Amino acid sequence: MSDDPGNGTDDSGTGSGKDGADDRKTRVTVLVALAANLVIAVAKAAGGVFAGSPALLSEAAHSVADSLNEVFLLFALRRSKRPADPQHPFGYGKERYFWALLAAVGIFVMGACFSVLQGVEALRGGGEQESTSGYVVGLVVLGVALIAEGTSLARAVLQVRSQPGKGIGKDPALRTVIAEDGTAVVGVLLAMAGMVLHMVTGNIAWEASASIAIGALLGYVAYRLGKDAREQLIGEAADPELRRGIEEMLAAQPEIDEVSSLLTMRLGMDSTLVAARIDLVPGLESEQVELTSMRIRGSIEEAWPEADQVYLDVTDAARAAADDTP
């Protein structure tokens, strides 16, 4: 006997309570990062052309990639909150992971590849050192970028710290913003170091190496973000702590003789599928079985609100043993 799933989703599609507030905070964090990256991208590109700096142009490409990725994340925040429909009965929660995957691809293609190509081209072409004034302008631009990126990173980190128990890994949008801003801070420092060493030594290899290092860093970050998004898209299990808690709750029920299997899968930020096959003690009437199933499902949903899709496959232990007898 199987009972109907519980349904704790918010049909408004906008989120409610603390989850809705967290989404609004994340949206503001993404918008702050987007505004910062757009301004910085223009400044870096102008400074890079003026100074003829491959490292600064690499950083401009980095900021352009980050800006596009923030647009992807805004799509993710909006589309993942659409309510369930007949074509998508479990909702659109996994849209968040899909757009996070596109953001990772954007980081690699637009940021990492361009940065490496800039560095390689600079090494092959040799090039002459631009005027000191041009590099000073470039360093000033990078200094402003460092402040802006650091401010955006600080806001994202503060949001993570204000969400105890969830951690950075739960929200792909927030995780991507922190990865982008953290990488941007490191990238700016690498570009500044490369430009200063180029000015001091007159050897463009320093700056070209900084550009290649920025590309390698972006490639690694893109790989990690893409790997995480892939795991979530193909059906990642719920947190071990949640699974263990549900298993212990089921085992503690006096009507349950054995928990044959327990499967979980994250469907979105605040939606988790729980499917359990349980053997009940012998002698329960049909009405008792139904009431027991409803009570157990309600207990799970009350203890773990994110477990909003609960399925119980209920069998009678004595009947199951008889069916297995040859």
C-alpha cells in the first residue's frame, strides 16, 4: 500500500517565510555584484587598452564573464520559484542548478580561455613596455576594482554567516557569487603584481604569466562550480544529517517493524523527495495502517519542512514474509 505524497510547496512561486527572505537577500547580493562588475569591466577594458596591458585586459574579460553569470543567476532565482504544474509536478527547483552550470561554463569560456590566450599572445609577441603613466592609470583602476570586489565579497560572506546551519553549499547562486568575487580579488592582486614587475623589470613575461595564472584560476573555479551543479542536476541525495534523522525517526515508530529502504533526493533549495519502504508490525487493521502512514508523514514534514515530497511504501511484515516463502 502506498500513500499520497505530502505537499508543502508554496504555490505562489515567490517563496515564503525565512526561505523567501533568504532569496531576497541573495537577489540583492547578486545585483550588487552585477553592478560592481559592469562598472569595473568598463574601467578595466579602458585602462587595459590605454596601458596596453594583457593582465588588465584579462581582468576585463573576467569582469564581463562575471556580469553575464550574474544575469544567469538572476534568471535562476526567478525561474526556480515557479510553482509545480502537470509537466513539472515536483516544481522548478532544479532550474537553480541549471543556470549555475551555465554560469560555470561562462566563467571558463569567457574568462579563463581569454585570459590564457592574452598571456600566450603577449609572450609570443614580446611587446614593449607602455608609458609609466599608462600603467599608473591601470594600477589605479585595479585598486578601485579591488575595493569594489572586496565589498561585494564581504556582503556575500556576511549573508552566509547570517544563515547558520545552511552553509555556503546549499545555495548555488550565493556560492557562485562568492566564488566569483573571491576569484576576482585574487585575480586583481595577480594583475597588479604582474604589472608592477613588468614596470620594474621591463620584461612582459611577468605580466603575461599573471594573465595565464588568472586564466588557470578561473578554469579551476569553473570546474568546481560545474562539478557541483552537475551533481545537483543528476539527482543529489539530501544531506546525510537529514537522512539519518528521518531514518532514526522511522525506526523509533512502534508500528514499524523494519525500514527496508530509504531514498532521498534534493529537488531544489527548499524541496526534498523522501521515499521509504517500511514493514509494519503484524496485526494492524487497514484503518490503522492508513492513520499510521499519515501520522508518520506528518511527523517527517513537521520536523524537516524541506522534506515536502514524502512517499511511504507500506507493507505488512508477516504478509511480506509469507509472500517470500517458496
